[in-house]
Amino acid sequence: MSGETHLFKLHTSYAGGSKGDGIASATGTDVAYSLPPELGGEPGRTNPEQLLLASVAACYSLTLSVLAERKRLPFVKVEVNAEGAVIVQPGGTLKYTSIKLTPTITMDNADETQLKSMEDFAHKAELYCPISGALRGNVEVTVEPNIING
């Protein structure tokens, strides 16, 4: 697997100015997007800022799930709240500066060793996620996990 390359494809189409409509299409799924209302767009659609958050949160969730599975931890689920900060720079350009992930990780009767492993994986998942890796050095990504042991 080392050195293996995987290509992922997506097509977008956008018509109109700040009040326009866009569609992103991949693997038979369409996602409508536009500018966020905070930046002059129409409400009711997702926006690139949220799509980036979704990519980071989804990648984190998948990575954490695989780490837990490989360690045979009694992992049940992870729910992730994600918050991204975008600043307006001098001249009016926008810059994504930080993303905070707040995962709630549910485990099933884990012992202390398993809880410690999950706490460790809760932070490593962000480091191993290729989407977070693509942002590293440009956008600060932090993780504040909460582990529930049922």
C-alpha cells in the first residue's frame, strides 16, 4: 500500500453572483451550495466553509473508528461538533484560521486501559486524518474530546 495513489474526483457548477446557486457532484450525490448568508449569500444551502468543516469532521470520525477497531476497543459511536473561524483580512480577503473539533465518543463498558487508549486515539485521529494533514501549517485544528463509558 505504501506509495499507492488514490484519485478522488468532484465536479462543481455555479451560476450567478453572490446570490447564485452551485451544485457539487460526486459519486451520484449532489450538494447545493452558495455563499454563506454572513457573506451575502442566500440562506438554506451549505457553503464551502461548512463543507470544509464536514470534511474534517467526517475524516476525523472515520480515522478514529478505524483506530478503535484495530485496537479492538469497545467503541460504539462518535458524534463531532465542529466550529471553524474565518477572518476578514486587510483588503477584504477571507482566511480560515482555526477549526475546533469537539467529539463525544461513546464506549461500551471500557476498562481503564481502554479508556486511556481511546483518549490517546481521540487526539491521534486528527493527526492521522489526511484532510487535517492537508490543512496543517495553515489552519489550526484542535480536539477537545469527551468520552462516555456506558
